[in-house]
Amino acid sequence: MHFLTKDLYFPPVDEASYEGILAVGGDLSTDRLLLAYRNGIFPWFNPDEPILWWSPPERMVVAPQLYKVSKSIRNLLNQKKFDITFNQSFEEVIRNCQQIVRKDQDGTWITDDIIDSYTKLHEMGFAQSVEVWQNGELVGGLYGVDLGHVFCGESMFSKVSNASKIAFVTLVQYLKDNNYKLLDCQIHNDHLEKLGAFEISRETFIKVLKS
């Protein structure tokens, strides 16, 4: 495992541990974050831990060009219960992702420093959000880092049933319409698998990222 200094540097991703931890330390500057994402690396750590940088051996992704919206979600979209916007309330989305209570999860990895750094990325045009509204209230959404051909999803939240699914499917459709190659979902979980994500090797992911 590599220990980072103030130098803007990451080791090769194939030097990550079996679990996928590549490096420890450094900072959350926008330059370091962009260098990380462009090389298939992301930060993920608990508030009481040093910054951990990950590049797992298997990557959870969605291929927008192959994605099929489920009948149930299509019916939800057709009911027009929700209003959907892009990049209208980025900071409100990321703060909701920080504060939402999640099943089987104690606390959050989205620290105030994470919020500050990703909000700066948003102001620079690199971090994007999808907002889902109901009766004028923000009830769901997601955010991530946009690399132009790969969108790196970070977190999503839902205050009412299906709101985060609507945000997710709306993002995938946007990525499909704009010829993105992948939606990066980082690490496997059952919810993402049910939404249509699947795992590919780190090597395959990096090839797409660098293409």
C-alpha cells in the first residue's frame, strides 16, 4: 500500500491490495480528484480514517448503449409523478446523500470535506447532479463525476419510493443519448445489480477509461 504526500501522484492501479485499496493519505484537492478518476481511482473512507484511495479488481458498471429500462420503471416515468432536472441543486443533492439513513450502514463516508471538494468540481463543470422533485420538493437524486465518455456515479438518495431509481434511469438515458461508454458504479451491491449494473475487470474498465 502506498502512502501519499503532497505530490500529485498515484501508483499504478495494479498495485492495489486484494480488496482494492491502492493508497492512503494525500488530499481531496480538485486536481487530485480529477487525476484519480481519470485513472480509475476513487476515494472511499470513514470520517475517522485517513483518506483511502480505491481501484478494485472488479468494477460495477452500466453500459448505457445496452441498457433496457424495466417495464415497471417505464410505467413510473409515464405516470409523470416526478419532475426531473440536471444540475439545479447540486449541493442539496450531495447533502441529502450525506444525511440519508441507509439500511445496514452505520454513518456516512460523505464528509464535509468531500462536500466542499465535489461542490468545487461541480463549479468547474466536472461534477453533475440529477434531481427528482415531487410537488416542488426534492425527493431524490444522485451525483457523480463526468469525464465526458465515462460518468463516475458517487451516491444517490431517495425520500420517497422509487425516486432514486427515476434519477438513475434518467441519467442512463442521458448517457445513452450522448454516446457515453460506461456509467461507473464502483463496487458491487445488490441494489445496483437489480438496476442493471454488472461487473467487469479493472483492466477492461481502464481500457475503456483511457480510450
